[in-house]
Amino acid sequence: MGGEWWRSAVIYQIYPRSFADASGDGIGDLPGVTSRLDALAHLGIDAIWLSPFMTSPQKDAGYDVADYRDVDPIFGTLDDFDRMLEGAHARGIRVIVDLVPNHSSDRHAWFQEALLSPPGSPERARYLFRDGTGPGGDEPPNNWESVFGGPAWTRIQEADGTPGQWYLHLFDSSQPDFDWTSPAVRDEFLGILRFWLDRGVDGFRVDVAHGLAKADGLPDWTPPTDAGSMGGAGGGADLEPEISDEAETAATGAPFWGQDGVHEIYRDWNRLLAEYDGDRVLCAEAWIDPPERLANWVRSDEMHQAFNFAYLETPWSAKPLRRVIDRSIAAFAEVGAPATWVLSNHDVVRHASRLALTAENPQGHGIGPKSKGLPDPVLGLRRARAASALMLALPGSAYVYQGEELGLPEVIDLPDDARQDPTWFRTDGERYGRDGCRVPIPWEHDRASFGFGPGPASWLPQPASFAEFSRDVEDADPHSTLSLYRHALASRRTHGLGTGSLVWLPDLPAEVVAFTNGDVTVLANTGPDAVELPDRYAGALVLLASEQGAADAIADASPDASAPRLPGDSTVWLHTA
């Protein structure tokens, strides 16, 4: 498992409650993860990232942590975690755990102590308590809105029964924000890092890494109407040729996103990880645009990786894709860091659906039966396969979200009474939220809950259509999305694409993203219609094709007979040595 492995790694995100259920209660767990490690080894990934499994009341699916040093009983025990970690390491798979430092659960012992302590006490100083404004302090301290909708402040009742101070929660009211100017908070999280590092974890994905520091004075802030809920500028479409004024304002103006104070925190963390053997890694969930600014999170003494959300949010279109790839590689190289690439995760509409949407869909809103511009599932899957093949050919590190290797679409038709995302409740159903990408994944087509667990049901209902996406069905099909991913990951490793370098190719049609990475030529047609390619590609050795028709069209062409053509919405890798 070589040095600085994270520079080129393919890291697989496991959302534990939706991956595999060993107990039969309908909720995925750590023994379930252990039971499916062989399938992940067969896929060919380098590491897994586990979304939160720590003690939590589960009001936000574990991102509301009540005890950072234990496993929630619904997921198992610390012994279960240790067995899972040992099993992963035995298969050459590293393990990254999710850390949630921006906020805790309101059930955390510290917050309960704060509620029982007076204003100005050390217990309250761990969180962002403030006096209200207006007569009697009846108005919140400022106008900030929660990421999940509604106000970002909740007023408490003091121990004597009188209306008291307000506390900040950028997310749900059950998730009070820590005050990272507090030495006690900083020391506590250094201890938490050590706890998991001592158990042998290989690193941390840091939730809301751009949110820990807030601007002095907590000034009012009204974001642009089309801004994503987590900040950022809305993706690669805004990177042409420079980020727009409105997008730049959204990316840099929020007094709770991307403040300079976070960098000192991560320098402390970097120094701590450096004390441990084995290249332990920090990866930032930081919704920061443009890539040149995001690169500040991965300077040599801070984080090692940062999710490239500008790439995730870029439309399936050649010109913005070329631009965001170019800018990302250049920006990260400037600070000596690898670029990272990601298309789906537990917070966004799955890219097998998102890439075929025909209406605006801000991050975090989700899609449901009444959403505008619902996707064509056939087109969505075709584009998803092509986009995944493009992403996995890029130099740097790639993140894969569980189920995308099966081509899973967003589940749109969830019953209203099954939805559990706080966004759904805090917006009175105006936003569907993220449940559609979190539905438990299918393993066997002919078993209850499609093999997710021994019980008949899962915590979110699976649609009947999941049978055709089940792992056993796709495992037997050489043209399935699962086979495509396995082939891509094997070829990526064989040809050293993760550690390679990208050189753009000229004289290709405008709809085509075309480059070489070492001895591999990558051609991705983002348009709907087939395009003619130069004769030099006729009869080329096809290493990978997102569609069989694309492989056939190139392999069967010859300079003397017919020019090679690349079908629409397809990607091929050609061997050009």
C-alpha cells in the first residue's frame, strides 16, 4: 500500500445505513459492511469512506453526533468497527471515517451542560450562544437561514424558566454549531482524532470543512436566490471564462462559509496526523469556488484532498468540462496537491438522474414526483456511464458513491410519509431533500429487500425497478455498469492513469472532450449525435467503452473504408502506445 496513496486512490463512499444490513432491522450496519468487503475488493477500489456511524439520535442520519468516541447501537459496537477495519486492511482496503466538527447533536453532553449553565459560562462558550435583538431579545441575533430551510437560530429557555439566549445551528435545530474560537473545542477534537487514529483508521473526511469559522460579529447575510445550500458558485457552468460576479459573491461573501480562520485549525490537524505512520489523510468537504480558491484547503500543511464540487456541478457539456478540468488540475498543482473528482454522494441527486435533468435543481433540494424537468432514465444512465468513464480516466483521486457502480438512479417516487431528510420537514415539503440518493442499494434481485438484509423491508423503501440494478444481475452481464466500473478501475491501475498527466488533443469536434493520459487516449462525446473522428483512430485498440456501439464503431472502422464515428453521450479509452 505505497506512499501518499491518496494522490491517485479510488475511494468508495459507504453510507452505512443504506449499504448492507446484517441485523435484519432494516438499517445498514458495520457487520453488514464487513460481510460485503469481498465485493468491494472485487470492484477494485483502494479505500472506503464511511459516513457517520457514531452515537447519534439520528435526526440527520448520523450527522448529529452525541458521542464522537463510540459507535451508535444501530450500527453495532466498537468491536464491530475493529473487525470491519481489520477485514478491510486484510484486503488492502484503507478506511476513512467521517468527522463532523462544525456542530454536534443537541444530545451531546456538552450542549446539555450548556443549557443548564448561565450566559457567559465556559459551558456555553463551546457553542455559539448569543443574546437576541429587539425588545426583550425576542428576535434572533441575525438573519441567517439554515441550510435545511428556516432560521439558523433557536431560542432556549433558561434554567429559571425565562426566555433566554439563542444558539446558532447552520443545519437542523438539533445540531448546534461549535464555537471554534474556544480552546476547549480545539483540544477536544484533537483528542477525537487521536482516538480513531490509535484504532488504525487511515484518515478522515471532514464534514462542512469550510464552515467551522464564522466572521467576527456574525453580520447579516442574504445569499443570492440561486445559490446552493452549502455555498459555492453553482458549478463549472460559472467558470466561463471567469467566475461570474454573482457566483463570486455567493462563494466568498457568506460570513459562515470559507472564512480564513479554518486554515489554522487544519494546520494543527495536519501536524497531528503526521505523527502517525502510513500517510493518514484529511479530505475536506468544502463547497468553495473557484478551484483556485479551493486549493487553499490543500496547501502542503493543511488538508491532503478537497472534494471538487465545481466538477460535480458541471453540466454534461464539453466546453465547461474542459475548463473545470483544466482549472482544477492547474490550481491543485500550484500547491502540490492532487486533483480530486466526484460525481455523486449522499447529498446530491445521483448523476444517473442529475445529468438528464432539464430544469434548475440547486444542491440539497432533491427531486420528487412534482419536480420540474424530471430526467429521462435511459438518457440519464447513458450519460452517467459516459461521465464516469471520463472521470475515472483523469489524473488524481476519484470518489465513487455506493450504488453508482450499478448505475442506480435517484429514487423519485418515495412516499411522502417515508421521507426522513430534515430538509423535507423544515421546508414543509417544498424541497424533497436527499432521501432519493440514500435508498438502500440492491444486492440480489430475488431476495427480500434485494439482499440488503435478512428482513423484508429497509428504512427507506426500495422501488421494484431496483431488481434490474441488483449486483448479482449486473455481475453476470459483461456490458453492465458494474462491469464497466470494474474494467475502468483495473485499466486505470494498469495504465497508471491516477498518477499520469493530461494533454489535451486538438482537431476534435467541439462536443468532444479529448485528451491523452500516458498511453491512453480518452474521447468523450457530450453531444446527442455521433461525430466523425480523425482517421488515425480507425481500428484503434479500444480499452474501454461506455457503450458497446462506441467500441464497435471505432474497432470496425478503417482508413480505406469508413471514418470512425463516436456515438453521442459516450466515452472511449483507446490504447495509443
